[in-house]
Amino acid sequence: MAVAVQANVAALKVAWAKRAGMPSDRHEIRTPPPGAVRRFREALIDRHIVVAYDDQQLALRTRQVWGEFSVLCWLFGHDDPHSPPEFSTMAADQPIRCTGHIQGKLDDVQKGLWRLRCEQRIRFEPTAKLDVEFQREYEEAISSPMMVYGQSVRVIPDELILLCACEYAGMLAALRWAMDDRWGWEADGIMQLQRTNSA
């Protein structure tokens, strides 16, 4: 699956760079294409769909898939998705991180996505400030500082909040898929928070 998702990252990055009028090697995501995708080809994003995305859809989808790929690299103990290992040549019994580490990462990602969703709601839903229950939740959220792309989540521009939330949703999906074989890749509901930080 890592090979297929790496191919998606490369395709989306190239499309995004082309829209921005810059060479793809100048894009902030530097992940190279993986070569031939022999398995999980059903996970490949159709190029016609990529072309049909508007600019915002393309940016959000790229960040989501980047989150998925970052997690797949992390599972194999590789922390730099810009320069991934040769997944296609890995042995079938290649070790991955233990279940405890994966569960800890899943908890951290859910907490981060919950924090981002709280920030989105307070910024984009005018009625959120009138919701007493949400106000208590938001007070809890702001008690846990979070950095997003090098800035505090409380001051980062709105569009970056959305991009980062998509990245976290992709990470959440990949972790759930890796932990539980009942999930299909990008299955309905796999990116939804099932509980909040306070639950």
C-alpha cells in the first residue's frame, strides 16, 4: 500500500506544482515517484479525477494523502517521507512498529485532529460561541498548546488550519487501516473522530 500511496503523493504534488506554475521539484513535498505499482492499484487516484479537482480540492487531497504516506513511512520506522525507503523491495516480513507504539500514535493524532476541529469550529461557526458545552470543550482545547507548520494553532491562517486538518485526517485513516483489518483503505468513516479528547 505504501507504494500506491507514494504514487498518489507524487501525482498530486506534480498536479499542484503545475497549477502553481512551478517545477514539481520546487514543491515543498519532495517525495519521488515509486516506479511501477503492482499491488493495491485500486488505491491509485485516477488522473482524470486529479485534473477535475479545483485548486482547493487539490490542495486538501494532497495534504490528506501526504498524511497517509507519512504514517506508512513511520510504521516502518522511517521518519522522512520526503526521502522514503524502497517499499517495493522490502521483504514481506519487514518489521513494523509494535501495536503499543501504533496505538500511542493513534491517540496523539486523534487528539491533534480534535484540537484542529475545535479551532475550525470557533473560527468558522458563528454560533459556536453560544454553545455552552462547546465553550467548555474549547477551554480544554486551548489548555493544550499545539504547533501547526511552526506556528501556534491559535494564530495560524485559516487556510493552513484546513490543510493541517486534512493531513491529520489522512494520518488517522492510515493508522486505523494498519491497526484493524476490518477497515478498507479510505473507507467511509475512517477519517471521522470517534471520541473527543475529553471523552
